[in-house]
Amino acid sequence: MNFVEELKWRGMIQEIMPGTEEQLQKELTSGYVGIDPTADSLHIGHLVSVMMLKHFQRAGHRPIALIGGATGMIGDPSMKSQERNLLDEDTLRHNQSAIKAQLSKFLDFDSDRPNAALLVNNYDWMKDFSFLSFIRDIGKHITVNYMMAKDSVKKRLNGESSVGMSFTEFSYQLLQAYDYLHLYGEKGCRLQMGGSDQWGNITTGTELIRRKTGGEAFALVCPLITKADGGKFGKTESGNVWLDRRYTSPYKFYQFWLNVSDADAEKYIKIFTALSKDEIDQLVGEQTAAPHLRPLQKRLAKEVTVMVHSEDDYNAAVEASNILFGNATADALKKLDEETFLQIFEGVPVFEISKDELSAGIKAVDLLTEKAAVFPSKGEMRKTVQAGGVTVNKEKLAAFDVVIDASSLVAGKYIIAQRGKKNYFLLIAN
């Protein structure tokens, strides 16, 4: 597999340094991506560079994931309007182990093959570097003029923000450049990859390697991922979409991918899956022929959810989606854990009812008019039931005066009433 050709058809190359492709065709090459360890989970904004490493390993090369323990203590100024909070070492170590566990789903760290992935933390080689040693041995090789010319610096200095840029942040590109020099010397690393906002930092690294050792190193960056409507990729109303289920459940994760636009689905399926060009072309053809069936979104959501979570989590997410949008049964509803149940029905109208009254049994017509205002009147409810338009816990009401009791509660607490096809109501028994 030709790594550069693979990334090109996937739309994952923005800039590439001359000679990069020749280097990769010549020999097994080590290449790295830096990952900011400011949380104990990656989010989907990290997935682009992780997929680059995955394709790199598939092409027979050795991927290196660099956890920016030292640089994470400073904060990269690229695309940022202000400085970030600094982290302590215990937090960094915890975040590193959590991130490695996530990366292990994408990369092979454990085999004895020569291209087994490596995980490194730049804190390990930066922590004992004195300030005097750094400015003497590294700082003298790169001029301030060279550093000031970088877009990431110019944008911050010329921007509207009154915060400016501290010396700490200004030094960031030198520290990242030293990472590349260190990996070049210690691991034979010849390629650094990242998002296009990293181009300036990465090329400072290749320049430092050239000036200090006379050696040659390479750079490759992918475009920053955007949405077709101009919105920020990976952000929802509740914030980032995380890979860790503690922060974003598999159901919500699956829903994020399922709900992307047609234009975005065609772009994202190339970037975030390892599906072949032929498979993707076939899916694009199916989408064009029957866009309402959304084959691109469904396959994208499946591939990414299985890759990040598991096949079981994917199946559970599909079943949960069917409860809201499909022909799921009462049994499927009762199998849900409470967290997923509440996420599915997040935002629907909520009514509180008495658990004691329910235990004694309440006629459906009284429950859905007097106890919970699902219907404005008993007459309207009676008509809707006769037309087959009322369900309780996904079971169609055969009669408006059927008695409902505590045995109908899901998770011992909830009842879902549905009026028509799309109107859901959540009854909570306390």
C-alpha cells in the first residue's frame, strides 16, 4: 500500500514536503503524531491524526504516538486565542495511560513486527533539560525572525485579542522542534504528521534537524476537518464528542455520525474508516440512487462505533435508535440501561406521576389526561386510541380504558407514552 496515494484519495493531505513519498517508498520509516494530553480521553477531533497513524502502520511503516506531557504543560498557541491551563505530572501520567488504551484499538503496539507502534511522552526527555542548556544547545540554531514568520505566531500577535502571547507559548515551536530532533536521533524518526495548523511547528523541526545534524526529515499535514455548513467539526450543543463512554455514551457517539449531512458523510467515510475506495464508491452510488435510505451515514456510524467501542455497543445503539425511530418492541425498551433510556428520550415532555397510585392501577384514559397531560381531553384520547395511534411502552393500546399498573414501569420508574408517530412523553413515577 502506498501511504501517500492512500491519503490523497481520502482527502487527507493538505501539504507535503518534497521527498516525503520517495522516503516512504525507499524503506520502512518511523513517523509520529503529537497528541495533547489535557484530558484522559481523546475526542473525535483527534481521530484524523490517529487514522493517519493507522494507515501508516497498514502501509508497513512504524507509527509513533507522542504524548505531549512537556508541551501540554505549556499549550500550543496554534489556532488558540488564549493560553490553556497547565497540568501537573500525576494528571499527565493518568491521561497518558488512558489515551494509550484508546489508541490500542487503532494501532498494534504489542506485536513483534518491526513496525509495531510506539508510545512516547516528551516529558521523559524534557523534564531534566535545564533552561540554560536548552537555549544554548537548541535555541541558537533557530532565529527569532524564523519563528516570527510562522502563521501561528503572526495570527496571535496581529489578532484582535488583547492577551498577546507569552514567552512560554512563543517557545512552544522550539520545544516541538526538539521533540522531532530527539525522535530523529533516538528512534530514527523521519516523518512528522499532524493537522494543517501544525505545519509551522513541524517544519521548524525539520529545519532544526537540518541545521543541527545536517540530516533530512519530512513533514505531511492533513486539512482541518470542517462541516459542510461551516460549523466546527466534532462539537455538539453539549461539547466535544469523546471516545470515552464516561463522557459520550456509545449511543450518543453513534447518533453523532448517523446524523451528519450527506455531503459530510461522503467526506468523513473516507477519513474516519479504513474502507476501500471500491466499497466507498459503491456506497456513494447507493446514496445517490436512494438518499432517503442514508447508506453512507449508516455505514459510517457502524464503522466508527465498532472501531472506537465494540460490535455489541454498536448493536445496542442501533436497537436504541429503533426504539425512537423504528418498530422496536416493549422487550427492547425494557432491556435498556437507565442511562441510555434517558438519553434516547432526552428533551421529550416529562410528567411526574404517583408511584402509589400507579401500584393500585389507573385507567389509561385517566393516566394520559388527568395525571399526565398527554392529551387535552378524554374524547381526543378515545378517538386516537380507536385510530390505533397511542402506544404505552411501545405497545399499542387496544382500549382507552385499559388499566395500567406498576408492572408497566421501565427500570422500575418510567413509562413512555407515544401519541401518533413522533410525539413522545416521558412519565416518571415517584
